[in-house]
Amino acid sequence: MSQPNGQQPWNLRESYTYDRNVIAEIQRAANTGIYRIRGWGAKRELPTLDDLVVLGASMSRYPLEGYREACGTDVVIGADTAENPVRLDIPITIAGMSFGSLSANAKEALGRGASAVGTSTTTGDGGMTPEERTHSSTLVYQYLPSRYGMNPDDLRKADAIEVVVGQGAKPGGGGMLMGQKINERVAEMRTLPEGIDQRSACRHPDWTGPDDLAIKITELREIVDHRVPVYIKVGAARPYYDTALSVKAGADAVVVDGMQGGTAATQNVFIEHVGIPTIAAIPEAVRALQDLGVHREVKLVAAGGIRSGADVAKAIALGADAVSLGTAALIAIGDNDPALEAEYNALGTSAGFWEDFQAGNDPAGITTQDPELASRLDPIIGGRRLANYLNVLAVETQTIARACGKSHVANLEPEDLAALTVEAAAMAKVPLAGTSWIPGQNQA
Amino acid sequence: MSESIFDLADVTVRELNQTLHANESGTFRVLNPRGAHAVAAGINSDVEVHIEGSVGYYCAGMHQRGTVRVHGNASTGLAENIMSGTVHITGSATMSAGATGHGGLLVIEGNAGSRCGISMKGVDIVVGGNVGHMSAFMGQAGNLVVLGDAGADLGDSLYEADIYVRGAVESLGSDCVEKELRPEDLETISRLLSAAGLAAEPTDFTRYGSARELYNFNVDDINAELAEGQS
Ligand SMILES: Cc1cc2nc3c(=O)[nH]c(=O)nc-3n(C[C@H](O)[C@H](O)[C@H](O)COP(=O)(O)O)c2cc1C
């Protein structure tokens, strides 16, 4: 049926509106009567930090020598409010991922890897396990709407507290954990019956709105005797207002998670359609911090689709102080490994495509509670892989910062960036490359 | 034993809480709370605290072990996430009293506002008066005993918590149903009433629990059914 000129034959023309994914989803929905729930993050094409480029040094500014000249990477969170501020050696942290969604070995691997390079990990919707406390030198304790496993003893053991208002994959939605993953230990930690399809609360049970949240943060600080900083995590929806209100509520750091952000289990319709991309969210959060005169004082942590040192450098240049990684960290410890291709095939998928973090049958042993599968992940090797990866990101970030003449990565600024598309220029509020045009701001 | 007095007209809540966190035992009397927030939050010892007056949000938040008695009313989130010990107030509490409590006993002699016992995870709550709407919403474990009436949508999306109401229930939430009052329920009710120091006849209560119909998603599989039909 092939055409002489290599074109698709007329009778195999794929519809743009009803492509094969759309058709398969309609068929799946018709067969099952349930919305698609999956892991990973948005898969459709979205504006990303790849739509920005770094300008580097030139005649008017000089670069620093790679490897030789110092280029700092450290970040301190909560210097003014907490007796023990969080001190990170690199501005790249590991995002909140629950024990339950991840195996105990995976949590251990994340802790080992992050600790080896002097950065933090974060608990998740389901409480703190002794394994992760032991293996994470800096552990952020999430305070979530569900309050599963929420325990003041663990709160006091934490190095920081993160009040989760939302997540980039699902701003406005609560957590999910499917029955296959609610085994005895997970059920007990969350006070739930084994095997149920857990749908966590999407709203905190004892506060509504920023005025209440300010009082909630006072309570949290009182309970830990003002020892550790408090972060607020929001899904990127209205980042200008959410950041401003987080500052008002008393946060030491605001974590803004863009719509690309990963998830362990969420409705596909949420993952792909709710929230705004990271590149659009960071500048709005920064604008709020600047308007309140607290930029670089109240720290901004950007998340959602951060993959490389280039992403880290660009996020910082846009005004973030640090980033946090979910999906990339899981890939680093072994997710979607081509060595497991036969097993991915048996699940009807392929390495590089697998997204079913919700299913509990992860061949790499990361997003599972099945003891046999979980035992496949060696937490020491996983930790080494993560440390290597984080080191690469840190050095890449420094490489870009030095090329821009910065003695600390935090000195990167929007002036170091240009946009490749009109859309990215408008969202990131940096000029379209080769022009001085920022859509919506100036006409040049 | 001697009693320490903290007059919140003169000292800050921070000083009070710091002292309560630093002591393993002792009796403390708090004067002039004037609606202050987070009073006696984060106790984790056998201290006994008497608060003379009304408190703001999150009084006795995340309470462990000791006893806190409020001689007055309390605002939002009284004894939220209580783990153990006792919190007892003579007046009424507003929203979300005992929210997410994992254990211990919360007694409210007056009324409780909306979402009393929301997401409760093992706490026992006894309310002398009425509870507001959406009480015990998503309640996972523990007991809510209400001597008065309950507002709309009681026990919505309930898991394994038990709710006992003596008076009228305006409406039940999704998946919450009336259940038989078993001998062990009568025991639970009388045990909690006596712990709370409140009198009522256990047999006058009605029990409500989860129909457990929301526990798992309903998934059809027409293709599998057809394939089976052919084989
Ligand atoms: C397996 C998995 C579990 C997650 N669990 C949580 C959680 O418990 N709480 C939370 O706030 N975010 C959770 N997230 C979201 C991450 O914290 C983070 O916001 C997101 O992964 C960042 O985007 P990225 O994956 O593109 O790096 C989870 C993400 C993944 C991939």
C-alpha cells in the first residue's frame, strides 16, 4: 500500500482531532465506565523551559573559568524564622512522594542519593517511615489534607514542614492510591481498610483560606517550638495570588509545581488539562515575591518537569531559588529501564512509555508494594545512581552560571535568557530571541 | 502539688507552650486566654492544664498524653489530630473539632459546629449538645457520640468510624447508613459517657456507619464479558 513518494496512503490518514490516542481512550472508557487513572505527568506537548535559551557571556560581560573559579550552589531556607534553617548544598531537591506510592526501598534510595549530595527529600501522603528518616539527612515532612499517618512525633523529627495545598498534576484534586497498593503496612499507616481505592481529601479539614492558614502555620511552629522552617506547596494555577497569599500566611518557602508535574495516581483528565505550565508559573510567583519585597528572602522552589541542569539554571534565572524533582529522580533510580523491556512488553507497553505508577506492578520495583518486585531495587545502587544524576545537574547548572559570569547560581537572572517562541516570551516575560520584544510588555 | 499560673494578659502563648513542652508533669492554670490561638498545642507529657476562658483556633492541637480542660468555648480545630490523653471543654466548639484525631478522648459539653470529627482516625469524641453539618466526614476510625442532634450530611464518605446519635439527624451523607445497635456498641457508649462525665441512656442512641459502597471504583469490562461468552 506504500505510495511512491513516501507519503501516507490516502486511506491511512490519521485524524488530527481523533488521533489513535483519542480513539483508544474513547474505546477504553466505553468498555470500563471509569475514567483513566494513571501516574507520570502531562504527556501532551506543552511550553517548557526548552523554549528558553541562555545567552552566555560576550563582549559586555565576562565568563568565569569552568572548574577553577568558584560558583556557589548552596541555599538556606528559613534563616529568619527557624532556629534550625534548612541548608542545602545544591539547589535541587527531591519532591514529596509517599511511601505507599513508592516502595520502602525506593524511598531509601531517594534518601541515600539526596543525602550524598547534601540535599533534601520529602515525605508524602501517608506519613514518615523510619527507613526514610534514617536515610535522609534533611527530610521535609508533608502536611497534607488527608493527614494520613500525621503524627506530632514525626513532625518533631522533621527538618522542615511542607503544607501541601496542591500539586501541579492536579491543582484542586486530592491524592489517590489504588487498592492494589494498599497492603497491610500501608493500610495501617493510613488507618484505612486494606485493598480499598483510596481517594484522599482535596481540602484541609481544619482551615479554609489564607487567614486560617496563617493561624495553622503558627500552630505548627508552636508545636515544633519554632525550630524548623515551614513551606507551602501549591499546584500552579494562579501563582501570583497563591504565592502572595503563601507569604501572607507566613511561609519560609513557596513550592510552585507546574502542570507537567508527576503524580503517583491521578485522573488523566486532571493531569492533562488542569493547571498551567512551569515556565508560565515561575515568573508570576516571582512577581508576587517582588511586589511584596521578599524575593530571595522567602524562597521559591520550582517543580514540574525539571530534567536537566539547563532546566535548573533557567528556573533560577527566572527567579526560583531551588527546584524539586519527582519523575526524573524515579527515572534515575531505575524507572523505565530498557533492560526491563520484556517485562514492559508483557504489560502491553515499552520502556520509555510506561506510566502506570498507580498499578502496583512496576517491573523496576519502585512504584509498588509487592515484596518480590520491591526487592528488585537495590537501595544502595539506586542511591548512587541518584547521587550521580544530581551531581550532573548541579555541575551543569554551574556550567551555565559560570558561562554567564556568575559566582553563585542564584545570581542568574532573566536578563540571561531569551525565548525561542512568542508564547514562551509572553509566559516567561523574557524577550523573543533576536529582539527586545516581550509580548504584553513592550512594543519594540 | 503546687500549680503554676500563666496569665496570658502578661505572658505570650509561646512562653506558655514552651513551658508545657519542657515539663513532664505538673498542673498549669491559664488565665485570660482571650481567644488566643494554639494555646496548649503540642503537649506531649502528663501535664494537666486548666484554661479559664475561651480560646481561639487549634487549642490543644496534636495533643498527646496529658489533660487539657477549657472552661469556656473554643474556635476552629480544637484538639485537631489529638493522639492520646484528654481534652475537655465545658462550652461549645466551632468548626472541625477533633479533626483527624488518631486517639485519646475529646469531650465537648456544649455544641460542636460543622465537621466535628472530620477525617477522624481513632479518636473518641463525646458531644453533650448538637453537632453541625458534615460531622465525621470521611471518618476512618474511632467513635463520635452525640447526645443532641446532628446536622446535614452526617458521616459523608465514611470509612470505619462509628457514629452514635441520641437525637435527630437532619440527613445522612453519601454511603452513611443506620446500623444495628449491638451489645458492644452499648458498652462503647456507656464507657465513653462515663469517661466524659455525661449521663444518658445508651439504648437511646442510634448507630450510623459506612455502607462501604464507595470503597472501590465500579469498573465494568464489557470486552472480557463478551470474550468469556464466546469461549
Ligand atoms: C510517584 C509520585 C508520588 C507523588 N506523591 C506526592 C505526594 O505524596 N505529595 C505531593 O505533594 N506530591 C506528590 N507527587 C508530586 C511531586 O511531589 C512533584 O510535585 C512532582 O513530581 C514534580 O514534577 P516532576 O515529576 O515533573 O519532577 C508525587 C509524584 C510522583 C511521581
